[in-house]
Amino acid sequence: MNPFASYCPLLLDADMLYLSGSLTIQGRRVYDTTVGALHCIQPAGTTILAALGNGPIAFAALRHASKNAGVDDTQLSDLLGFLNVTGGLIRRRPVRAHANACKQTVRNLLLGTRYKPLYVRRRATPLSITKHIIGASWPIITLSILTAGLAAAGGVLPAHECLFICGAWLSIFISSTFLHELSHYLLLRHNHIPTDVIKHGFRCGLLHRQQLPDFEIKTALLGPAAGSVWCILCAAVSFGLHQPSAIAICGIVLLIQALSLVPWYGDGMSLQAARRQKRYDQ
């Protein structure tokens, strides 16, 4: 069984790979300095870890070194998939390789092969949080612009109205998401807790060491509360400006903020785990 092999992202021979600064190698173990987790690696994987730790190393060279160490491609994919899930695998793709990556992606889609997205992890700052939110939201941004353009071209609404609705929707959605994550970050920073921001696909969140249940509950609730308050303020301003479409947008984004507390996703999952731990401790 190679449980993490399916989490290995699309890698080309020219891709340069190395470990995130949040991971340190301690013999056969990988220590996550931000989360405080210690992961044991099979002896054969130490060669790969050493190569990545001394990187950047081209994927083609890494495969060659792995074969010399008796590690086959499936085992290599398993380790790289594990590092990807932790956000510890950094990939730098040369500009000349992007066309080949697009061709490989289209080919894989036609063959029904799906690769997991690359988990991108950086030290949390307001700027890195903003970049990750925009990076995770690009499908929503693209679809919103296309929808507004088609609506204007089809005469569904006047062009200026389509532009206003699209701009209001993207502005309120992205700003509320930013305040949501920023409130988490500021609380963690105030308590001197190292924090990373991680993005994979359309999801974005913060990583930090597990804290006491009461603090985890406070952190989980603060994000949705900050995003919701911002939506309410935007709705109040829109009401004063007599903009019913903007008020409706604020309501939709407010609902999205509330849905972040459902128990099987994001803040809701953290909240449920903290409450369970608190009951156990009692």
C-alpha cells in the first residue's frame, strides 16, 4: 500500500524540487517546526530526503538518485505525495516547461488521469495570505468576469450594471475572506504562535501548533465573525446607497462565512475537535 502516492502532483523532469523551510531533517525523521509534528520515514527514503534537503534538484536527477538507492517510482511518488500533503514540497518550474505541463495536463484529462494540486505553503504574513486567497479564488474570479461579460454582451443587463455587480461580488468576497484569515493570523501572532498559510486547489487556510481547546475555539470562531461583521457593514453601506444588488451579494457572502462553521470543513472541524477535546479533558 502506498497511501500518499495519489497525492503526488504533476512533476516534469525539468521541475526543480526542494523542501520547505518549515521542515527539518533529523536522520530518518522529518520535523515540522510550525505544527510541531515529527514524521518517521522508511530507511530508503533518507536518500530522497537528503537530496531534497540539499536541493533544489531536478526531478529527473531525483528519480535517478532514487533508483540508485533502490527506490522505485511508486515509492518515490508515495514520499513526494506525503511531502506535498504537508506543504513541505516546493516545486519551481522553468518557464520553458510550462507549455509541456499544459500539454501533459490536457493529455491526462483525456485519459482520465487526475493529479492532486500542489500544496503551496509559506510563512503567514498579510501579503502571503492575500496571495494565497487570490490564488485559490482564481476560478471564481475568472467565472465571474466571464459571466458578467456574457450577460453584458447578451443584453441581460446594461454593461455598467454587470461591471458593478461583478466588481462588488469579487470585492466583498475576497475582502471578507481576507479578513477571515487575517483575524486568525493576528490572534495567533499576538500569542507568539508560529503560523504558515497553505493553499491547495480552491482551499486556503492557516497551519499552527495545536493549542488548548479554549484557545482553539476562540480562534475558530473569530474568523467567521470577522468576515460576517465586514459583510454586515458592507450591506449597511449598500443600503444607504440604495444598491439592492450589493445587499444581496453581502447576504450571499455572509452565508458563505456561516457555512465555514459546518462541522466537516475548516473552522467548523477545528471547533468540533476542540469541543471534543475539552469534554475529554473534563
